[in-house]
Amino acid sequence: MLKEFKEFLMRGNVVDLAVAVIIGAAFKAIVDSLVKDIFEPIIAMVFKADSIAGVSVKIGSATLGVGAFAAAIINFVIVGFVLFMVVKGMNAVQGLANSGKEEAKEVAPEPKAEDYLREIRDLLANK
């Protein structure tokens, strides 16, 4: 059972997934810092609040605290954009790799019946 567990952990997909999770966590820290240290102060300044958590909008008698929600939306948009660019880049690379394979397939002509007959003729002539 221990050997099977080790084989499971060392499979390429599991290792790739572990690397992706670690890189994702590091990227999350970068995005969180970008939002907290750059965007939140700008938003707070625009709304003349001490912090983004203090940003609120008053509608009638209701006060909506929109600051934390805005920070979450900014985080989501940044992460979504980066993931979009990564997937787009991977698709472009995969498309280039596939186009090279298709060109190789086009170069090799398919054999015809006459080609097989010539091979048979040559084999019989060599006997």
C-alpha cells in the first residue's frame, strides 16, 4: 500500500497539480497586495474615506458598505485576466505544435494501388 501511495504521489499529474497550487497561492498573495496596497487607497481617496472598508453608499435610509465587495471584484478580475492570458498563450503554443504535425502529414503522400503493384513486381523480380 505504501508503494502504491508513493507511485500515486509521483505521477506527473499529481506533481503538476501540487506545483500549480503552490504557484496559485503565491500569485494570490501578489494580487492581494496589489489590491490592498495600490487600488484600495485610491478607491478610499476617491470616496474620501479612511480605508476601503469605510467606503459606503447611502441610498435613502440604507447604507451599503461596498468597499470590501469592490476589493473582491478587483481581485477576481485580475486573477481572471491573468488566467485568461495563460490559457490563451498555452492554446497558441499548442496550435503551433499542432500545425507542425499537420504540415508533416501533408508532405507524406498516401500510397496508391500502383505503388503497391510496383513493390510486388520488384519483389517478384528479385526472386
